[in-house]
Amino acid sequence: MSAPHHITKPLLHFQVFKMSSAPAKSPFNEKELDELKKLFKKHDKNSDGRVDKAELFTLIKSTGEDVTADMVAKAIAEFDTNGDKALDFKEFMSLMIQLRLMDKEQNQS
Ligand SMILES: [Ca+2]
Ligand SMILES: [Ca+2]
């Protein structure tokens, strides 16, 4: 029981951004991806293909995550690559991938 646990290098997080134009290696399987698409559509209330701050807030809440409006604002600031103050599906996926990676790290410790 003394084998060292595999440690995820922090570098991995940045690769998500670097590879954003190529099909990024997603930690989600097809079914999960499909559910994320549905989730995105469901919470995109005005159907403009993007989730704004309020839409993203209810979306993340619905996944059972404990978020604050402040965290959502920060997430949008970080993942909104085209500067429209909302996340399109691609930007949204970057956020979800990041959340999944963070989740994994927390569960491992
Ligand atoms: Ca919208
Ligand atoms: Ca955007």
C-alpha cells in the first residue's frame, strides 16, 4: 500500500486552451457530451447559442454544484474567449472540462 499515487501535472490545464482549435481531448464520453448539449440548450433561455451570467448560474446550480454569482462571473471572464460576456458551447465545454479536472483532483486527495 506504499505505491505513490499518480499526480496530475498542473500543465494539463493549460493544454485545454492551447488545443482549443483542435478537437480537445475531452474527459467526457459521448453520452455525457450529449447531456451537456441538452443542458446547454435547456438553459439558453433566449436561444441565442450562448449562456450569459444568469443562464450559466442556473445551469451550474442544476448540476448540483454549489456556486455563487461571483464564481460564475469569474468563470465567464476566464472562459469567454471572444469577449461577448457569455459562453458559447465551445467556451462552455472548456469550462466543463476544467470543472471535471478540478473535481477529479479533489476526489483523489
Ligand atoms: Ca442565451
Ligand atoms: Ca463568448
